[in-house]
Amino acid sequence: MLRVSTTTSLYATGLLDYLASEYRKSHSNVRIEFIEVGRGAALKIAEQGNSCMVFAHAPSLEKRYMDKGVIEGRRIVAYNFFMLVGPKEDPAQANRSQSVVEAFKKIYQAGESG
């Protein structure tokens, strides 16, 4: 049995089910169980010895568990990439913003003014 603690948001993507399916192609005798919880809880489950692997997305929190020797062999398997998209005519002029925060403020203001 391979028990994996993971965040609910990552599990909801379906990626882990896909990875498990691919893994089972060459390891058909291994049963994989996912425990979907918050990132802190996923790491705590590993600390308690109740999971073999952890998928989380909290680098500073993960580092604390690595420093304690709870987890090792950390690898980045995914990351967030955000893109702001909108209409070509850009009525809020968001594309002229210096930051995404400024762009969202312009979009909000344009929406409020109609």
C-alpha cells in the first residue's frame, strides 16, 4: 500500500489519479490511497508516519518539515502560472499596468464606472 497525503485542491485536478493509473501499469500489485486534506494537515499526517508521500504547495512549510527530517527528496512537480486575459479593445487599459494588482484595480474601476 502506498498512502499519499495531498492537498484537496491538487487532488481535485485529477492529476494524481492519472499519475496513479500510470504507476499501476508497471506496479499492478501496489494499492494507492490518497488522503485529501489541507496542506498543513497533509504534512502533519506524514510527520505522524501515516503517509509514504506528500503532495503539498507550501514551500516554506515544507522546508520546516525537511529541516525536522520528516520529509526528504523534495521535488517540484507543479507550479502556478497566472495570466490576465481580456478583450482585445482593453476598455480598462489593464495592459498598461505596471503590476497585476494595478491591472485588477483598473478593471474594477472600469466596471464600477460602467
